[in-house]
Amino acid sequence: MIELRTPREIEEMRPAGRFVAEVLTAVRQAAHVGTNLLELDELAHRMIKERGAESCYIDYHPSFGAMPFGKVICTSVNDAVLHGLPHDYALRDGDLLSIDFAVAVDGWVADSATSFVVGTSPTSERAAADAKLIRTTEVALEAGIAAARPGNKIGDISAAIAQVARAAGYSINTDFGGHGVGRTMHGDPHVPNDGRAGRGFPLRPGLVLAIEPWFLETTDEIYTDPDGWTLRSVDGSRGAHSEHTIAITEDDPIVLTARD
């Protein structure tokens, strides 16, 4: 069921969005060469406890997951792009790390993701390819948010994202995409990263969405890692992921998870 939020409820969602942004910023700052993925998860777990928030991930067990997730952040490295299960891995110079984080504060959920390269000395060719991939997800996210206005439809968001991806030379997987956000992490409507403009559910003030472009360098096909969660490219190419939770209003959309 698709739910619309009142202006007061959207205001009540702001603390969750701010906290998600704070955690992603802290995790990114802590992600150095040699940092273990489990240390990053521990940092996020500690911040959740101190804030009195509730993880959306730790007990999460949808049909596509092999077991409850068991951690509080997703850490996807290099050829992993989504649902990366934190494990005993020390980050290396030049790793492309995507972090996804969702949490509930006072009963309201916010969800966001960011990608970046760890360290300072990858090869120039590798660095340029990573920078292009990451920036394309960010520009696609900006385009999707710009299309999130009353009078448009879900397909307008999807088409805007896809246009950016294809212009950069990337293909698009639509198995996983954006979604409604509210009292739970995943709600209706689904927001695919490709679609036809003018199609789908009409966008109305009060609709709160997580918009999340994710692309792989040279494929749109993925497989599930033996850990039962992490999604990787079938050809070993790298992936990147950008996401914000936004609220549609009569005017500009509000980016609830904006980071400074």
C-alpha cells in the first residue's frame, strides 16, 4: 500500500534522515587503508546504540536473503554493489567501497548510500574509471530527485536515472531499485532505475521515497555471493551506489538524508 505523509509527519522524519547522514559521514571518515569492514559495522552499531535508534538491517530477512542480515550496515567492495555483508576484510588502497545504511529513529525510517575510493594511490586509469562510475550514480540520483515532483510519475524518475546511465555507457539492472520509506524500510512503490516517462504511479505531495541508482562498469548481471547476501557483478567489474531518502512536496523535494 502506498502511503502519503502529512507535512507534520515529514518533519518528524527529519531526525532519522539527519542521523543516517551522520553515520554515513562517520563511517566514510573511518574507512582507511587497513580498516576492517567489521570495525565499520561496529562503529555504526555503537552510534545506533548511543542514539537510541533501531537498525533496519540486523534482523532483516527477506526472501532473497539466506538468513537474517545480522549486521547494521552494508559494505560492498569493488565487484560487490549491493547488500554487502560486513566480514573480516581489511580495506586496501584503491578499493571502491559502497556503504548503505537504514535506521529508524522515533519510529520513522531513513535510508541512504554512498560510494567512494579508499586510499590515495590507485593507478590513474583505475582512478578515472572509478571516479566516472561513482559520479554517474551521483548525477543519476540528482536527476531522479529533480524529477520527483507533483504532476510527474514514477516512470519520470526512472527515465531520468536511466538517461544519465546510458549517456555514460552503463547498462541497467532493474532487479533492485528505489522504494517507499516510512514506518518500515521497504514499502510501495518500487522505483526502478529504468522506465518510461509518464508511466506509473502519480507523484503527490507527501510521498516519501528512497531513490537509489546503482551501476556496474561493464555488465548489468549480478549473482549472490556464497555469504547469501552480497550481490556481485558476474564479470568482476566494479559497482557503485548512491541513495537518498526524499519527500515530495508542493515545491522542491526535501532530501531528508542530505550530507554536509
